[in-house]
Amino acid sequence: DHLMWITRPDGTSTLYGDDDGGRLLALQQREAGDFRDTLQLGAALCGEGTWKWAAGPAGSEMLWLLGPEGLEAYDRLVSVEPDSVVRRFSSSGFVVLRDGWKAQSSYVFVDAGSHGAMNYVHAHADALSFEYATGGVTWVVDPGTYTYTKDRALRDQFRTSSGHNTLLVAGQSQSQPDGPFSWTQVADTTLEDVTATAEAARCTGEHNGYERLNPPVGHRRHIQLVKRPDRASGSYLLIEDEFTTVGAYRYQLRFHLAPDCKVAQADGRVVVQHPNGPMLAVAIWLVEEGRV
């Protein structure tokens, strides 16, 4: 189920934390973030039609691992579109918001979980970071891992908050790295709310990573996929970042775009052009104590 939910509309999957792309045995050439072969095998073995919906046509791995009988079982299985658009994974704190399950649907993945497991060795400082896809394009992505031990500066660049789609306060990361697989300070994240209505799919979370500053700063983030009343299908993404502090700080909002996207400023907003043709418009408003 988790793999089905984190499969983006284009068939690739969201990646988070450390991932070196290692595979024991590749039976078919696939992109590093394409795990639909696993979904296909699960659907054939368990008879789960929703997994087949996300997995698509069977690949050659099916024959290698399950033989002709497994392929026949998969072909007989009826593909069923999932009937939910919001999923909260309580153990990890990950949340997925969607407005549908078609190739052009909108998809948001949110990390509102703990800093990591096993003494945080493979953790990233990505509290309340997100990924975003819509219109057949994955726009906002996690830049990845790049390196473990070859270059400490690059290791930290990719695993601290500056390498994720979240906010920096006073130029600092939410969690503070130490060695290549350790941290001196970690942020605690709380997932407060996940809901779905006819108008929007929403989630809210907060973390305490910047409460170590003097004076401390609290960060709460509200993320919504809001249905567009002027269109039969489609949504726009609304992100509200709320800061609580008595101090004055510099805030940096980071959006990491997919490769080959071109960015330009126009009419008070940022316009992102994708090589395949679609465009994404990004606008930012600042509200201070009720004043815009």
C-alpha cells in the first residue's frame, strides 16, 4: 500500500532520506525511482486490483519471478482505481495528498515524521518538506543523496535543510549534522491534522528544530490541494508557513525543481517552464500580524 501511494502520476516513486540506488539483481532496465515491478508482483500474488492500477502493464520481471502462471494471474486481475485521495502513514509520519489517480492528477508527498531510525544514520533534515507533481510532470523534487563519504561539504549540502523543500531560519538547518552518518541535534516533528473534503485535501504539521535559537522560532506548515472551481478537474497547491517568534530573522524558502526546468520572473510571480511544454506558476505572499 505504501509503495502504491508514493507512486507519482508519471509512474516513478518519491525517494526520501539516503538512497544509493543499489540493486542486487536488475531483471529489466528501469529508472532508479521506478518500483512498479514490485507493485506488479504484489498485485499478482495478493490479487490486489488497486496495486495493478498504479503498476500498469506487466514487465518481464513477472515471467522471471512468477512464470507464465503469475503473468496470467496478473492479466486476469481487474484494475481498480483507489477510492481515497489522502493517506497518512502513522509509523513514518509520511502523508500523501492527491486529487485523483490519473496521469494528469495532482500529487503531494509530505514528510511530517521523525528525523529517522537507527540513531539517524541515514536521516535527512527534511521536516515538513514536500514533493509536488501535476499535469503529468513532477515539478518539485527531493535532490537526493549524491555522496556518503567522498566530500563532507556536499554530503551536508544534500542532507541538511538547504537541500530540501522546506524553510531555513537564519541560514541554519533544522537539524545539525555531525559526521557523515551522525547528528548533534535533531528536530522533532508533529503531524497535527490530515483531512479530505470535497473542496481540498489538507495536512498540518510543526517541528521544533528552530526552538534552539535565541529567541526561539516555531514553524508550522499547512499544505492543501485545493480544487479549482473553474475546471472540471485539477487543483492548485497552497502552502502556508507560520512562524512564531519575538525576534527578527531571515527566512529562506526552498523549492528544488526537477532537472531541465527553466525559471523566469513575470508579473510578481515565478514561472517554471518544463521541457515537455507545461508551465507552473509560483506566487508568494507575506502576512505579518494580519497585514498583507
